[in-house]
Amino acid sequence: MSRIRLVLALTLLLVVAVPAVAHARVIEYQIQLSPAGGPTGALAVVSVVLDSADALPQTVKVPVPHGATLLWAGEILGGDPADDPVRETTVEQVGDMDVYTMTLEQVYVGQLEIALAPARIEGDRLSSTMTWTNPGDEVQLSASVVAEPGASDIELTPPRAGDVQTNEAGETLHPLERRRVASGESYVIEASWTRGSASAPIAGDNDSGMLPYLIGAFVAAVLLLVVVMVRERTRVRTRGVEQ
């Protein structure tokens, strides 16, 4: 057998012997935006739900707005958030989105936790916008907004599409209209409200005492961020079960 024919034969054997990489079938992406989630900026959780008919492991892509800071990436097992396994990611920019790739090995729900730019503060009015543009095939997207304790006169786009829930911290969860998002189409979340007297200072606040607060309470702010993110992850996991 000639060298060329031998190489072709070996290549054919490899193609037959090595299964193709599975293409993850995404059932839904879920976004939860918390404009006042942390003292250094807005927080968001972006989850991906795969078709449970497919065998694991599956490689998945999770798009988030370009420039967002990745805080955590992994799988959501459904129990204690501390047990959720961290997964390594790679990232590439596609248009206005950063697309993170990771492998789900145990369950069909993956999650990214990200930090975004601070909300805008004008007087006692807070407002925040997050744009999610679909770089892949058409997919279903659900979203919600977490409003801080004491928030009133809440305005949301897309419109609210479900019952408001309140947690033990006094935050309110507002489900938004679920949509199918075509390739290249954007889902824009806009949220604004009047802040209550008990609202915590956040980055972007016009209060002149904000900078000393952040500097003097740096360690406490980091701990608070971790606590808030765990709470956000737990809520998203609960929504996924209920839906």
C-alpha cells in the first residue's frame, strides 16, 4: 500500500472510531439582572438549559455582553450552591457579545455570574440597561429583574409577565416577558425605580460620601458581593425548577 493510501486509510479509521463532538441543543437561556446587586456595580446571572435527551458531557456556549467581568462559571446541581462545580471557560468576542464556552459534565444547567457597569443614579432614581444579542441560532430567552429593598414606582421593559416574589432580604423578583430571539436579534432589559431610604450606596451614586464608603468598607464589600451572588444563584436555580 502506498504512503498516501496508508494515510487515507488511517484517517478514515480515525473518523469512524472517534465520535463527532456533540452539538448542545439549547432549550433556553435565562437572564437575571440585579442593577443594585453589588456595591461596585450591577450583577447578572446568565444560565443555559440544555435538552435532557442528549447525553452528557456537552460543550455549551453562553453569550454575555462584551466587557462584562466573569465572576463564576459552572454547573447548577440543585442543592447547596457551595457544591456546584466550577468549570473552566474559554471566551471569544462575537459582535457585541463575549461568548463563553464550557463543558457540562453532570447536569443540563450551566451558569455564568457576571459584573456589569454600575446603574445610573439621578437624584433618588436608579436606572439600568442590559442588552443581550443572540449570536447563534434562534432560541428561547426568559429574563427577570431583581429590585432592591424599598424600590417603588418600578418601570420595566420588556413588560412584567408573572407574579412578583419577595425574598427575606426585601428584594423583589420581577419576571419579564419570555421571547424567542432570532439570530442577531437583541433582547434589551431596561429597569428603573425610585430608591427607598434604606437603599445601600452603590457605585455611580451621586452621594459625595460614596467614595469613602467604598474605600473604608472594601473587605466588607467583597464579602457582600459573594453573599449576593450566592443568593442570586439560588433564585435562578429555583426559577429553573418551577418553569
